[in-house]
Amino acid sequence: MRDAARLAGKITVFASNAYAVDTTDQAAAGRAGQARSLMSRFGAAVAFTDPELVAIGFETLRRWMAQTPELAFMQHYLTAWRSARLTCAPARWSRCWRWPGTPFQPPRAPTAASPPQT
């Protein structure tokens, strides 16, 4: 999934940049629209990831990462995700686990413009 996310991101960037250069280019506008659609479909396809990780639990995930070096790339995500959960009230956990981003993006720090959902 990580490679697919990287590829979809590159497609979106290149298509959007081509359209930004000349907004009257209808072919470029079409490619940019297709790229946005691709990202939406990809997001829908991987939407299960966070709820499944929540169900598995932090300790199990840490054990799997220790046993499987290929999962080491998720360490930053798990750390930020756990920190965000610890700062949220238990009644709001279902919304807080989304705050760090996805396993395929670096964690985001909250800002005044984009605070964690409550």
C-alpha cells in the first residue's frame, strides 16, 4: 500500500502541476481531474486501515514491528497516533485516532488552522 500511495501521489502532483502551468489546457485539466478521482478512490480503498489498526491494539502492533523489519516504516505513525490518543478523552477516541495522518504520510502537528477533531 505504501508504494501505491506514493505512486498515486506522484500522479496527482504531476497532473496538477501540468494544469497549473496552463489552466486553459483542457487535456491537462482532464488529467488533473482524473488524478483527483484516483486519489479519492485510493482513499476509499484504504479507509479500513485505521479502524483495523485500532482494533488490533498498540502492543500487538509494536510486537509485529519488532518481529517484521518490513513494518518498521510504520513506527513514526504508531508513535504519533498513540500520543494523539493519550491526549484525547476516552469518550472521543473514535475521532482522535485519525489525527496523526495515515501510515503513508508523516504525522502532522496540530495548528490553529487544523486542530485535531474533537
